[in-house]
Amino acid sequence: MLVPNDHVDQTGSQASAVRDADAVVRRCRERCDQTVAANEVTEAHWVARITAIAKDEDKSAFAEVFRHFAPRVKAFLIKSGADESLAEECMQDVMATLWQKAHMYDAARASVATWIFTIARNRKIDLIRKNARPEPEDLPWGPEEQPDQADVLALQQDSARLTDAIRQLPEKQRRLIERAYFGDLTHSEIAAETGLPLGTIKSRIRLALERLRHSMS
Amino acid sequence: MTDVQHQIPDDLLMGYATGALPQAFDLVIATHVSMSDDVRSRLAGFEALGGAVLEDLEEAEIAPDSLEQTLARIGEDTDRTVTAQPKAGVFPGPLRALLGGDTDSVKWRSVGLGAKQAVLHADKEGTARLLYIPAGQAMPEHSHGGMELTLVLQGGYSADDGHFVRGDLEVADNDTHHTPIADDDGEDCICLVATDARLKFQRLLPRIAQPFIGI
């Protein structure tokens, strides 16, 4: 079972999503190690929580997401140079934005952690500047469109592998990547050669975008 | 979506993902990303790295009533409407959002010989401007005090390092001597240009004129 029972409403699309998920997981079990599989369970769980917020304005789902991510977002803001009270204030703002934008989240293109990172990063930059950070055009899913479940699962596996790969980096290199994302490095100091498996994620998202474009045309 | 040939290099794209770039660069890159699904997926890769860093952070202590305060912020009326797809036009979403419209909403200033520009953003870190170069015409020769990003929005141009058309991004630095010539195919060239320092013109006259025209 991919998702623990108490985390999933076994109804309609959710149940079929889980069946699709099982099929995908079976197919790649051979190349997934146990750690990665464990991370996937977590990721599928968070995706279901964000969906519950978007569809049902589910406050208990929000509370659960909050308990896990709010302390991390706050830590991110503190590492980025905010003091305690600014970090708390800004974190609450980020989490409120998560509630408001939950319907815009596309699980085929970003893990929940990635999506929250982009909200926190933008909020941080907006605090430093007077005006909003320029962001690419949104490619929203319409109300009846849903991302392909196989895409979602595949991206979850890739994201889990990426998290795992970062943990296995030499300490010095891992610190450098973290510093880049805390805004500690200027753009001339950033070396994009991370030695991490970003290529698979990029190809995966590229395919999801093709499907999205196709469904919009 | 047809994909662009000259894409932003990884280090600048990662800089955008981490938020390390001047605002003028952010505008050019957000616009470039909007024009290419390849670049959009490459950006998503660097953002995934940010997500993984966030996930692995040691938790900070949050205020005891943090969740209640956040729920109070949310209020009762959450707007779940989906943003409409931007209308077709020359300018992609980020540029249109800044200008409040397409090409007809630009306040151009003449910089001579039919060329025009409009400064969209300027701060101590960098400047973003739109440049309008009539078909077949050369821009004044210049080198760069810093880094320059040029994104083609309409028409095309040729420079020492290649031919650039809509969606293409050219990165020029200190060592680039630059004489772009707009394609002579009847379509005037419009570019979005970000610089992180003033351009230096090679010829005497434009060098004198530079402080006045603000290129």
C-alpha cells in the first residue's frame, strides 16, 4: 500500500489515484531503494493534504501541513537573515498564501516542499524589495483538468531521490548548495554544477508541460 | 510551444531560482521562462533543489499560537478562481503585468536614427529597458561594464555570437564587444535588455551622449 489508510479518503478520484500510484510503484520498485520508497509515501501524503485544502478548505489538513512545514519555512527565513519576529511574521504569511493558492498547486510539476520553497523565496524577496518579484506566467489547471497521476507519482519519486542524493553529498558541497538557497551567495558565486540528479526531474517536468499544453490547446 | 535555441545558462537560472539576482535580471528571466517550456522545466529542476533544502532543514521553534494566528489571517473568503490565460500578443505575462498592457502601452523615448527605448526598472543593482531597433539597423557598438541580458520579443538580430530571434536570450559580459544588427526582414526588433552596469560605447559620439540618453 502506497498511502496509509488513515491519510486517504477511499472515494472517487482519490482511490483511482492510489491504484495508478500502486501500478507505477510496482513498475519501478526494482530501481527504488527503501529510503526513496519511504520518502514517496510522505510526498503522496502531502499532495493529498494540499488537495484537501484546495477542494474542501480542510482546516485539519492545513494544520497538519502547518505542523510539518511552518517550522522549516521559519528556519529557512532565519537562515536567510531574518530575525525571530520577522521570520515568524513572514512564515505565517507564507502559510496563509499556501492556503489561498492551494488550488494552483500542480503535483506533476513540483513537490509540496518545492512549491512551499517558491512561496517562501518570493515572500522573502518581496520583503527586501518594494515591489513583487517578476514571476513567469502561471500555467494553471482549469477546474476540471487534473494532472496525470503517473506524472505526479514519477515526480514524487524523482523528488525523493533528489532529497536522498543531497543527504549523501560531502558536507562541504551540501553546505554550499544550502547557502545558495538561503541567499548567501551572489550570482557570480553560484556554480550550477551540483552533481545532483536534476536532469531526470527536468525531463519529467518537460513531459508534464507537454501534456498540459496539449490539454489547453 | 516551439522551443528557443539560445537559452539562459544554468548559473543564471539557478541564481533566479535562489533569488540572488538583481530585480532587472528577474524581469528578463521571468519573461524568458514564460516563452520556453524547456527553460521552465530547467527552472523547476533548480526549484526542486530548493524544496529539498527546505525539507531537510532543522525545524525552528514557532510561536505557541502560530497556527491560530495564521488561520485568523486566512479569514473566511478565499478566492479560488483560476488566473485567466494571458491573451496572445508580443509581450509575455511578466512584462504585460509590469506595463499594464502590450506594445501599445510602452512609453518610448527616441534615442536617434529611429531607435527607441523605455526604461522599465532601474535601481543600484541594475536596469531593465525595452529597446526598439528598426529593421536592418545597427545598435551603437558598445562593450559592457558588467553583465547584459538581451531577450528578443519581436523580430531578430545578429551579433558576434550568433543570430537571435523571439524567445532567445543573449548573455554578454565584460569581454563582449557588441554590434548587434537588427534583421532586415521588414519587422522591427524589440528586445528586453537588463544590465548590471552602464554600457560603455566604443565610439566617441555615443560615449559623450551616453550619460544623456541613459543607455
